[in-house]
Amino acid sequence: MRRKDREIIDSSFMHEILQEADVISVAFNTGEFPYVLPFNFVLYGDSIFIHCAPEGRKLDLIGRDPRVAFCAAVDIRVENTTTRYRSVCGTGIATLVDDDTLKIETLKALAAKYKAPCVFPIPERALAATRVVRVRIESMSGKHSRTT
């Protein structure tokens, strides 16, 4: 069987995908089966940032085991029986962002990426009710389908 995918280890290729992708899927450790959720996200520096409610299963799981896996893909299209794409998958360590300055910076970056009509400065009460999760990237690999 001929392999049509090509693994990429070029960090600029992977960062480009993370900048272009609208959605990232993050897998959390439950101890039994992975718990996978899609998120809006932003690559800020060398970390992935997502925002979420101040409580929920994902935060409980991060508290028990901060190791996560992630995957994002762009340029997805089906051509007959072949799917074309560029993707990046990786692993990281998820932590809550407690520093309000970093929290605001990443929320601004998220708003800019998605062209969201957010109000800045963020009201103190709204900032307190929003959690930002940082995924420090530990490893990544990229793939794309060949066009020939």
C-alpha cells in the first residue's frame, strides 16, 4: 500500500497551520477514554490558548492530569476517494492562566483572530468569570496529503 501522507517536522509549517486553523480539538485524560472537545483558540507565542467557563469537566480533568493532545487541520477537501489537507497534531501541558495581564493579552488575540466584537478593557467581573487555559506545546508533527 502506497503512503499518500507525508509527515512534516518543520516548525514553521506547523505554526502556520495553527495560525490558520479556526478550530482545534483537544483530548483530555480521563483515566479510561480520552475526552475530546473542539475549541476556538489562538497560538500566542509558543503556546496554544483557549478560553472557557470557570467550571466544567475539562477543568476538572486538567486538575487531575494536565497532559493533553491536540489536532488541527486546514485546507480540507475531498477529491473522489482522497481527502486533501494540512494538519498538525501534538501534545502539551495544560494550565490555567492566573496572570490577568497574560489573560487579557490572549483574550485580545482571540478576539482579533475571530474578529469578535469584544469590549476592552474587559470588565473586572467578566474577566473573573472567564478562564483561559494555556497549552504549553511539548511535541508536534505535521502532515499533508500529496497532490500527486
